[in-house]
Amino acid sequence: MKRPTLEAVAARAGVSRATVSRVVNGQATVTPEIRDAVIRAVNELGYVPNSAARSLVTQRTDSIALVVSEPPTRVFSEDPLFSTVIRTASRELEAADKQVVLMLAGNAQSHARVERYIAGGHVDGVMLISMHGADPLPAAITRMGVPVVSYGRPAVAVDLPYADNDNVGGAESAVRRLLDTGRRRIATIAGPLDMIAGQDRLTGYRNVLRDSDRRSIVAIGDFTRESGAVAMRQLLEDDPKLDAVFAANDLMAIGALQALRQAGRRVPDDVSIVGFDDIEAARYTEPPLTTMRHPIVEQATAMVRLLLTPPAERDRDQVILPTELVVRESG
Amino acid sequence: MKRPTLEAVAARAGVSRATVSRVVNGQATVTPEIRDAVIRAVNELGYVPNSAARSLVTQRTDSIALVVSEPPTRVFSEDPLFSTVIRTASRELEAADKQVVLMLAGNAQSHARVERYIAGGHVDGVMLISMHGADPLPAAITRMGVPVVSYGRPAVAVDLPYADNDNVGGAESAVRRLLDTGRRRIATIAGPLDMIAGQDRLTGYRNVLRDSDRRSIVAIGDFTRESGAVAMRQLLEDDPKLDAVFAANDLMAIGALQALRQAGRRVPDDVSIVGFDDIEAARYTEPPLTTMRHPIVEQATAMVRLLLTPPAERDRDQVILPTELVVRESG
């Protein structure tokens, strides 16, 4: 985990840090003796000179890392988010003759490996997807000087270009739809609260209920179908008289539909339900799901364009795409 | 595409190739003046010194490339082969503290990019999946001195460690099952013939029919469900009296079941069908599918172990896993 620093190389070679930088950059402004000493220290310590060394070896790798902070079981699951983002980013980057290098980092060890890999200068840029909590990667990559963008607003306070959809506004529209159709006891199945999409969609729900003087009824899932079913059963126990649910994504809404059916509740007669994302499966549920369309393809395209456009040439560093209510039969 | 060669660097610097190698390897056995001249030539030409440069920059990248020669739409599809191999390889490599770097190479440009990337020393080893036809990657990677293994026997004549299942023997068992249950006109839906799994499963079918004096009835698909349905309709036109089908994978068998139903044929009463792979969906078809179990997890595990074991310590360079007939209702 611990990598030798530039300082350590400078100390071993008996030269300044600036001299080490010049040597690993391949600049011919130091004496051959000093260059020798530095290269010997680099080799003895196994120093990884980041972008400096990268420019010695090759100017570009022509590859962009797509780092998904989820385990493989999540990425290759029924959730179409990841495959859609990967497909879209691959298509956009291939058009620019860049290779996508996909790395799944679902635990702390793989996070550390991915950080070392990027520090090693093996990619020209990084796209981050599905960040959780106080992820140290965005700040670490920014410090390395490697271009980095995020799919979705980062959960940490780091100045990172990103493309997102209007999670707060979308959740507000979903809950307003339930109010407008006469519902009075509106619960929510929130997403994981260490993710921005989880936090923001819950904020949208609370914003509308606060204005309307209704009370919050909240259960928390993890964006999987199973967690939606579990959360729905819990909500029915907490408030058997609830008459509507806003689920923070469609997969949880689908799980909730199943739990409602098992509990003998008719949808939408007894309980209305609105989801979020408009995945393809939302059209085929029984009844078909009313949901907020989350423009995944457009958001992934915007993320790639942010990465490929040099900062000085960008109109803006943040792209927020609107969501849209898709009315079907569930709510 | 064209990269400067070691020769070009040697010519520019006015030294021998061996001297260039020593310099980019960081050996201190050349004079400082010559070292300077070589490094200048390397930088001016943008030379990528492969593993030589890699050892200058860092001993290891702690990452292994998983190169899938398919477009993203195929990898993120209903075919569980890719996700199972990726999940299994990730788990096995994480246990060895290696990061999987996934690269999809579904066309010639991305093949060329992947080759450049591996030549750049950005990974410690390579696993190849889903090779088609005369793929130049295995030979190119072997020439670079980068360890490489294949999921499945390579279609090209290159000496590569690989793990495979017994495609010929499995197909023979499937066709023998159809003969043993009294079927007389046995067709096959073969896989793509630029892939070893496609070729070998067709060979198994022909081996058994040749021994039994029955004639071949062959249509060719591409391992997708749609292609299985198309091939089945074609077979029914070619020989309306056929009474059995061996499909070279389960997805094509599922497509064939659909086409048989649409043509008013009962399975297995009118037409028996046996698939290959035993994917999860094979249990839920109507009727449930008789198939050959292809041990995907074990094969992927064997591939990773081959890569992680140094050649001198390996028992063998090829692992062939047995297949197993799983009898359900379709045949």
C-alpha cells in the first residue's frame, strides 16, 4: 500500500525534488552523473513517478478508466443502470478512439488497488460511477493531476465535473403526482443514504410533504428489488393505512408491488405507487409502473463529453438533466 | 497504429539495440553521455519500451486484463456466460490482491487499442475470452512476453495455456441421448464456426451421426436466442419430418423452443431438443430443457490458476473439464 515518495527518492539520490522531477520527465537539464544517481534511486526504491514517468514511457495510453464502486454481482445484475452507462460510455469513447478500461471496486482493498493503478499512469482519465459515502478516490485522483469526472454529483466535497439528473426535482414531481391524485398518507422507500441519489430523492420527498403539512413515513432500501419488498412490508406494519408510496428507484418499486400483492392490497385502488428511472421492466409490471424518467443515456453521454473537453473549453463543469413524469397505471 | 521500434531508437541515438535495452532497463552499465542520447531518442520518437520500460517505472501493476472479444451489447446481455466468467475471475484474482481490468474488444479498432495498451505495460497478465477466427491478439501478446491464458481453446495455432470444457465429448453425449431415446432425424443448430465452441460442438454432432449412418441436418446460429429461432424455422423448412434437435447452446435452444411452438410442434412429443451449457433459464423453459452442463465457474477458476501459476510450477498447460448430461423434459 505504501509507495515510496518523491522525497524518498530525492533523499536517496542526494538531490532536490525538482531534480528528481526533471530526470523522470526525461529533461536533459541535469548532469549525467546526477541523472544516474536519480535513476538508480528510482529503481532501488521501486518509485512510481505518476504522470511524470508516464510521459517518459508514452504520451498517452488512449484509455479511460470507468470505475464502478460496486461488486461484480451488483454490476451484472437485473439493474440496467450499469450496463447502460458502460455501453453508452464505450460507444462515445470508441468514437474518440479511446479504449474503456472497466474496473469494479466493491470493497476497500479494490479501491486501494484502483488508486494505485491510476497513480501508475495507466489511464488518461477516469469516470467514477456509483460512489458511496466519503469515497477518497475523487480527491486522490484530482491530486494526481489525472482528469476525472463523475456520473452523478459526488457525495464528498471535491470540485469535480459531473453529469447528474435532477434527483430532488424529480422526487418532488413524483410526490406531487401522488398528492394531486388525492393521496393523503404517502410513504417513501428511500435509496441508500450514503449515495447522493439516495439522499437527494429523499430530500425531494420531504420538501413536498413539509409544504403540504403531511408527515413522513420512511423506510430505506439499497436500490435492489429484494430491499424494496422488505421495505414495503415494514411500511405496512408502521402504517397499515398508508395509501401511496414513492420508491426511489423502479427496482425497489417492483419489489414493493410484489409485497403489496402478497399483503392483499390492490394497486392503485388501495395503494398508489410511483417509481424513479423508467427502466424497461417498468412497462411490464402488473399494473404498469408510473415513474420518473431518468435520462441514463444522455447523462452518460454528458459525462464522457465533460471528460473529453479540456477545462478551458467547457461551457460548464456540471450538467443537470431534467427528469420527466411517465404516467402509467400504478399511481 | 505504427509504433517506433527499438531499431529506430538505436539508429536515432547512434548506438546498438542492446545499449538501448540496457538504458530503458535502468542498468548503469553505459556511459552517462550514451544514456542521455538514448533517453532523448526515446522521448523524441515517443518510443514505448514494453516490459523493459515497465520495469523502469514499476515492477508490477497488480492488475490483470480480461479481454472479451465482443461488443458491450453482447457482454451485458441475457447470456450469463460473460458475467459468470467476469465474476469468478474477479473473485479469484481479488484473493491474490490483483485488480481485474475489463476490456471489451468487439471490433478491429478496439482490438488494436487493446494490443497497444497491453504493449504499453499497463497490466501484468491477460485472460482472453470469446476469441473469434484468426485473432492476432494471442500471438501478439505472447511476443510481448506478457503472460496470457485463454478461456477456451484458442482458434489459432498458438501455444497458449487454456482451460476448456470437453465440447466434442459433450456434443457427442447430447446427440447420443437423442439417438438412445429413439430419434431418427436429428438436426443441429450449430454455433458460430469462427469460434472453437461452435466448431467442436458441431464436430461432436457429426462424429455420432457418422457412426450411426444418419445424415446431418445443419443450421448455423450465433449463440443468441434470436438466431436459434431463425435457425429452427430454417431447419423445419429443410426437413419438415425432423424429430430432434441438438442446439449448441441453451439460448439458441430456447429460441428454437419458441419457433417449434409457433410451428405447432409439441416438445418432446413431436420434436426432442437438447441444449448445451445448463444456464439457469434452462430450468424454467416450457418444457424444462435437457442440456449438457458446461462448468463455467470451474473453467474460469482453472483459467485464473493457470495465469497465476508460473509455467515451471504448472502440472499442465491445458485443463479440460468434463461436461454432464442433465435430463429434464425436452429430450
